[in-house]
Amino acid sequence: MLATLYESFWKAEYWLPPGYTWADLEDSDDITYPHPKDLLAVVPLTFVLLVIKYGSERIIGLPLSRVMGVHDPRRIKATPNPILESFFQTQNKKPKKDELSHLASQCSLSVRQIQCWFRRRRNQERPLMSKKFSESCWRFLFYSTSFFDGVFIFYNETWFGKPETVWNGYPKQPLQPAIYWWYLLELSFYFSLLLTLSYDVKRKDFKEQVVHHFVAVALILFSYSANLVHIGALVLLLHDASDIFMEACKMLIYTKWRLARDTVFILFAMVFFICRLILFPIKVLHTTYYAFLTNYQAFFGYYFANVLLMVLQGLNAFWFFLILRMFYKLLSDGQVKNDVRSDTEEQDTSDEQLDMRQQRSGKLQSNDTIDTRARGGLKGWPACH
């Protein structure tokens, strides 16, 4: 049964244009073609990248964050409480009013103290600024290396100026060793992102990021197996270009370098718009949808690849909408206050600090009869700031 499924999965009509078989892509003495089995090298390379990632975050990212003035906020840990911890982990991290009252009666604490505990516990879940900076630093280093390596490899090719030439000789297009290793590096990177999803900083567009990573992996796997490497290279280069500026902007947001941050954000928005919303449709989507059909008949792989590319473009449109919102804030407030693209996330300002500001401004009333610590009750319970 498994053998039958394997043969059905690798039927040539799914992967190659009509009239071609896998035999046409067999290596000869001087010519090498892409083969799906080549991608097995991704497994060890992915783990190598993970080691490099964690090493660079600690050896480069953390020291650089201190040099650039990134400061982690002071956070007070929540007092250990099994009942509240169980509720926090299994039910709700932001309990409602009736839930707060029920928990207060269970723990023999005031509602105010329960609120304080949950605020401090939520703060413990938030990643530190130095972690965010280090993660962005690693991605900035990777995208920069990948993009400039790609430019160096492909600068003599005509694909960008004349994208229709990506189909010259398709599917019998020989594979260059440099392209193979560059493609392998990109695929390994996206696999590493999938493996570290639960450990990396979670942002507001987490679901969109998961979809993007799966689409990217599927596109790279399929394009290599079907020898669509040339068009795949265009897709990767156009996306890596804007990712460099995105990660640089995030790093500057964490450092509070206002002028540099706003300048890089504007550059990022321009590069994102040009590369993903202008060049990507013109150079890639038009080429894969229309130029391909001038010389070849449609097949399953044609539809599959174009569906994935359209999903990718839908995500680009979604993220650019968020960028426009950030740009509007830049014009109205005079600065970029938060993270960019869909990587925007809630600020790390603690709820205790917000309460303190409210108390100083007189907005927080002191008639909370259950705040007994100020009256000498419940000694040892930390004040909620």
C-alpha cells in the first residue's frame, strides 16, 4: 500500500508539464538536475542553523542589545499560588469580574490582590526586550546574508530584467551547485522557524506567520522537486529584501533610537511596497500565470504553485495594510511607537506601572475597602503598583 501511495504521489504528470517524465531529468556526466532526494540534506542543516541561531543570539544579539541601550523592564514575580496558577494555565489569563470574586474567596485574598497577581503573572509571560532584540538580530543577519548571497549568485542571470526567460529550456534546466546550497539554506531556515514557533516571540500575527512559514516551505519543496528553481529564486529574493529592513527596524524600536527607527521604517515600507506589491506581481505572478502558458500546457503543479503564490500575496497585502496603519501613526504621532508589519505587539509596560501612573494623576480611587495591606492587614503581601 505504501509503495502504491509513493508511486501515485510522484507521478510525473503531477510535477512536470505534459510530455515530460522523470527520465528526462536524469543526471548525465556533465549535467545535474534537481532531485527530491537532495532535500534530505535539509535535516542536518536545519539543526546546524538552530545551533547558529541560539549561538548568535547569545554571542552577538545580547551584547549588542546592551551596547545599543536596550533595557529590560523590572518585573515583580507573582507569589506562588497553586489555585491561581492552575486557573492561569488552564482557563483564562485575564479573568472576568465574577471569576475574580470566586478566586478571591477561594484563596482568602482580596479582589485587588487577585488582579495584582494576574497582572504580574502575565508580565512573566511576556518576552524581555533583550530577547526580542536578539531574535531580530539573528534574523537580520540571516536575511542579509541570504539576500546578498542570492544577488551574487544570480547577478548575471536575465530572470529579473526579463522574467519570461526563467522558462527557457524548462523543465530541463541544469542545477548549479551554488543555487543548490542557497536553496537548501533558505529551506532549512524556514524549517527552523517552524521548529521554534513555540519558543520564539509570539506576535499578534502569529497565525498568519504560521501560514506563511508553511506556504514558504511548501513552495520551496515543490519548486525544487519540479525544477522550478529559477522562479523560486525570484520569489525568495524579492521577499528577503524587505525582511532585512523589517528586522533592522524592530531592533531600532527596541533601542528607542527615534530618528534611526523612523528612517528605517520608512525605508522598510517603501521596499516592502515595491518588492512585494509591485515587482512580485509583475515579475512572478504574471510570469507564472500567463508567460508559462505561451509555451506549456497547464498541469497540476501549475495550479498548485499558483495557488500558494496567491496565498503568499494575500499575506503580503494583509501585512502592508498593517504597515499603512503604522505609517499613519508615524504621521499623526510623529514617531513609530510599536513594532512594524504584523509583528506589532502589546507594549511591555507593566500593568503595575500603569496603576502607579493612575494613582499619581489622581485617577485611581483609594476607596477600595479590600486593599487591607495599607491598613495593616495581610502582612507580607506585596503592594500592587
